[in-house]
Amino acid sequence: MRRLRRLSLHLLQPAAPPAPGDQLALAACAGGRARRVEGGADVAAALAAYLRGRHRATQMRLFDFFRARPDLQTPVELATAAHRELCYRQLCALVREAGVRPLTLMDSDPAEYFAVMEAAGGADISLGVKLGVQYSLWGGSVINLGTKKHRDKYFDGIDNLDYPGCFAMTELHHGSNVQALQTTATFDPVTDEFIINTPNDGAIKWWIGNAAVHGKFATVFARLILPLQGKGGEPADMGIHAFIVPTRDHETHAILPGIEINDCGHKIGLNGVDNGALRFRSVRIPRDNLLNRFGDVSRDGKYTSSLPTINKRFAATLGELVGGRVGIAYCSVGVLKVAVTIAVRYALLRHQFGPPKQPEISVLDYQSHQNKLMPMLASSYAFHFATVMLVDKYSEMKKTNDEDLIADVHVLSSGLKAYITSYTAKSISICREACGGHGYAAVNRFGALRNDHDIFQTFEGDNTVLLQQVAGDLLKQYQEKFKGGTLSVTWNYLRDSMGTYLAQPNPVTARWEGEDHLRDPNFQLDAFRYRTSRLLHSVAARLQKHSKTLGSFGAWNRCLNHLLTLAESHIESVILAKFIESVKSCPDEKTREALKLVCDLYALDRIWKDIGTYRNVDYVAPNKAKAIHKLTDYLSYQVRLVARELIDAFDLPDLIIRAPIGMQSEAYAQYTQYVGF
Ligand SMILES: Cc1cc2nc3c(=O)[nH]c(=O)nc-3n(C[C@H](O)[C@H](O)[C@H](O)COP(=O)(O)OP(=O)(O)OC[C@H]3O[C@@H](n4cnc5c(N)ncnc54)[C@H](O)[C@@H]3O)c2cc1C
């Protein structure tokens, strides 16, 4: 079988000459020869229908809206001030002309809200982020951390953009470590007000989106101080709370007294968003402006909360903000799809070199190019299904408030956000390089995609910090297991797996190398889960050992790389499990076959990339490792044969792709036209 396969590879490559004038069509469909994938268009359409969520109609309506409004389309070159104004006009148009009500959607149908956010980000990533700041962050903080009185007062104004606002958490000295924020909100029982103060320059609120130009309000995160209520009549620090602080006059837009706002200036990307820095000097706000869902202060200055400790209140407060992370993970997949679409379409179109005295071949017929782009295409599919699952879980969580689901979504959103945004960031650079010199032209988008998306790795939680939360939760679950406790939904596999995986790998299966075995989802999932369980078990033992001498913080730091690998491994398992399930549930047979191929590539490529780990523990014998490598290359080649269909199934309109070299047709013509020919 192996020899046959090799022979068939030989026979199918390289490509035959495309007929003049039909280069695009041939290149896009050629499987080496100038032959089309039989029923390719049908597969693409069926796949698109399967991928397309119930929110596609809304997205299409928004794309049509922008298509009909050239004045709202972001040009390739734009100065910062003009970009900010355009971005605000885009958002206003979306709300006031296209009639979208993002906060209402976020409240009633979060999945639809994320679809709107993704579509807005497709028009311009700055717009997606500006929308996220206004609705997920400013709006989300008011409705999730506040109570009825806040909802009654602010909901409509936020929704219709009468109340543009910001989310002011980060300070100059502290971003990730939110518990160390220093801004204070001291209660004044005489006037029934809080006094907001920036005690030193390190506490200046920094990077605050929407603050530099457009925002009129901010949700300010500050330490709640109650005078005379601490030990010995000292002020009592009740921990971090959120407060609504008006920053600009509603009519004149003038900055309000006691507030200083400066512009964070031109950034590497996302220049449609106006990030600002805020300093407060004894700014007084009514007591009612405390977002009091998890803690309140009475008229006589007494603190009440249904949660017993500062840590619990802090966790509950941050827990309400996971929606932002869900949105970032979801939109990052959208960015990845755009980058992969441009790179794959261009690779199909581009011909360079070929056998002696024969026409040149498509660069996607080079094994190296397949190796760069096909696993990435497979990952886009894998992430698509994983983030749809995340959004569904989030929506369910909002409806039911189920505690297990809350814990699950918290960790899953951290892990998927970190894993996917890091992957997308790296992939955009690979796509740029895969398009050679033309990938460097700004009009072909990679510069903007890379620069605008880059910060997805940092905001809404730095990826390295978020992965540690995943690892921390896995360890908690691991300890629970040994105490006989239950495991939360996504980790269920650990319950079954731990016993099996801690035994030595089976020396017989370690040698199995048949294609059927390697493409069996049970083998693939087992391999992913084996690795996670082993990493979990070994890091738990190391932490226990080191904490005796280094203490828990030192031990954690000593094992940090191990912990990050564990978190990534777990997230990969979750993504694969969802992908396998999505293949199984696909109703159409041909579509299912195409998806299965892509899923196999995703799984085997990941196993191959970490083959050292599997070899080290003899989970995979040398012959099997070799077979995995070969099959991965072969699957990349197979996926290449349907690459055009797989890309078309993303169903991204030209308005979203925009790069001339990524157009479905006339790519070179559009490119030369852009340059002025
Ligand atoms: C364009 C932009 C928009 C933003 N918008 C907003 C906004 O609207 N509102 C808002 O409040 N904030 C906003 N932010 C701030 C953003 O949320 C923070 O930058 C982010 O949370 C990271 O914090 P930091 O910058 O302090 O990084 P740091 O926490 O200082 O991290 C610096 C480095 O140290 C590493 N590190 C930190 N802690 C650990 C650890 N425990 N273990 C291992 N490594 C660690 C990180 O991985 C990172 O590489 C924005 C930032 C930018 C750039």
C-alpha cells in the first residue's frame, strides 16, 4: 500500500500547463493535472452550509450594508486621526443606520452579538474592537456588574451610542495583576459620594479604549475604601470594585473637572481605536455609581455582600467579564480565515518553476508550501468548531447560570483565547511569507491583519497568564479526582483517562502504523489525551516536590514552562474532540469525507509536531513515528487537492478579503489595476 501511495504521488505531481487565459480556474482546481475536483463546487456549497451558523443572514446583511457604503470602507492608507473618526462613523452607522442593537443582542442572544462583532471586524479589525470596547467592556461591565438601577439608567444610551464609554481597568504599573491596582474610590458619608483618586503616576489608567477621543463615561476599577471601618479606626480596603465615572460633559464633550485625559498615541496597529490615559484628582461620583452586584455600601457607609471574602468577590467580578475573551477567540478565527484565504488563493494562482522544458507549476504544488498552509487551513476548521462550541456554552451559561458551566466557560475561554490568538498571530506571518513579495504590499492585507490582530494575544488577558489559569484549573481538578470529587464538563476525559494513561504505553499499539489506525479518531484522541494526562501527572509531582523547598509561588515558577505545555496540550485535546464530533454530525456524506480529511490532518500534524514527547515515553515506536510523518505529508497533499473548495466554504465575500491577490477571480488584473495599469 505504501509503495502504491508513493507511486500515485509521483504520478499526480507536478501540475500540467494551464491553458492561457484560464490560469486561475485551472490553478485553483488542479490536483497536479488540469483536472477539476469532481463535484467540488457542490462540496464547497454543502460545507459552507454546514459551517454557516444561524447568524449568517445577519452577517450578510452587514456586509451588504458596507458594500453599499464606500464612504464607510477603510482605505489602505489612513492617518491615525482620520482612522479614528472613520471607525466611529462606521460604528454609528452600524447602530443608527443599519439598526443593529449590540447591547440588546449581547443580553438576549450572545451568539448573534458575536456574529455581529465578527462581521464588523471583517470590515475593519479596529471597528470590531471599538464595538467590543463599547458593548462587551463598557456595556458588559454595566449590565453584568451593576444592578437594575444601572440597567434602567444606562442600557438604552449605551445601546444607541448616546453614551459612548470605556472600560478603565489597566494602570501604568499593573495590567495582568488586577488585584494590585491602586486607584482608590473612598466613600464620603457626609456627601454620600465616592471620591475617585489616582494616588500616584503608576496608577494612571492606561491604554483605555475609547478614552482619548469619543468616550463620555468610564467603568473605573478601583479599590473601595471605607474610612474608619478598618482595625483601630483605620480606613478599610474592601478590594477592587467597579464604578461608573462620567469623563466628559454630555453636551459639550469637554473633559470634566478633576479628570486629565491624554492620548496613548499612534500604535503598531488598531489605530481606529482611540486609546487614552486617565488621571483622577478627587473626582466625586454619587454612591449609586458603584456597580453593586457583588458588593454594596449603604447610606451610613456599611459594606454588604453576598460573597464572604475579597477573593471571592474579585473572582465573581472578573468572572462576569469572560464575554470579552469569548469574542476575541471567535474573531481571531475570523482573522485566520481571511489570512489563509488570501495565502491559499494566491498559492493556487502563483506559478513558479517546473520540470525541465515544461510549464511552471502552482506554488501550492510544492510540498513545502503544502506543509506551510494546509495544516493552517485544517486548524482554521478546527478552531471554527471549537469557538462555535465556546459561544454556545457561553450563551447557555448566561441563560442558566449553572455553576459547573460557569467554571467550564471561564477556563475554556481563557485557553481557547490564548491558544487561538497565538496561533493566528504566527500564521499571519507565515501567510505573508508564503505570498512572497506581493504579500508585502499593504493592499494585500497581511501588514494590517498582523498588526491589528497582534494585540489579541495581550488584551482581555495576556496569553501566558491565561494559560496558567487553565493549568491551575487542571491541577485543581486533578486533586479533586483523588479526593473523589467530580470533574467539570470539559475535563471529563481525565476521569477515564488517568488510570489508563498512567500505565506504561502498550508496546504493541505503539508499533501500529497502518493508515486505518492512524486515521482512527480513537487513536488520535487517545494520543492527545495521553499526553495531557501524563503532563498533568508529572507536573503535579514536580510541584509537590519543589514546593517543599521553594514554597508554592517558587515551585509554580520552577515548573512554569511545563504548566504552559500542559495547558496547551489540554486545549488541543478539547479542540480535537470537538472537531471529531463535528465531522461525525455532518449530515452530507461528501462533506463529511472532506471534513474527515481535514480533521485527520489537524490531528496528525499536531502529533507529528510533538513527536519527541511521544517517542520519549515510547507511546510511539520509531516505525510509527515515520508513518505518522509520511501520512501527514500525504494528507497535506490530499487537502491541497480540495484547498480551493475548503477556502470557498468559508464563504467570505470580496469585501472582507479585499486583497487583490486573494480574489476569487481576476486576481492579477485587480492587482495591476490597483497599481494604476
Ligand atoms: C491596544 C490596547 C488596547 C487596550 N485596551 C484596554 C482597555 O480598553 N481597557 C483596559 O483596562 N486595558 C486595556 N488594555 C490593556 C491590556 O488589557 C493589558 O495590556 C493586558 O492586560 C496586559 O497587561 P500589561 O500590559 O500590564 O502586561 P504585563 O502583565 O506587564 O505583561 C508583560 C509581560 O510579562 C509577562 N507576565 C506577566 N505576568 C506573568 C506571570 N504571572 N507569569 C509569566 N509571565 C508573566 C506577560 O506574559 C507579558 O509578556 C489595552 C492594551 C492595548 C495595547
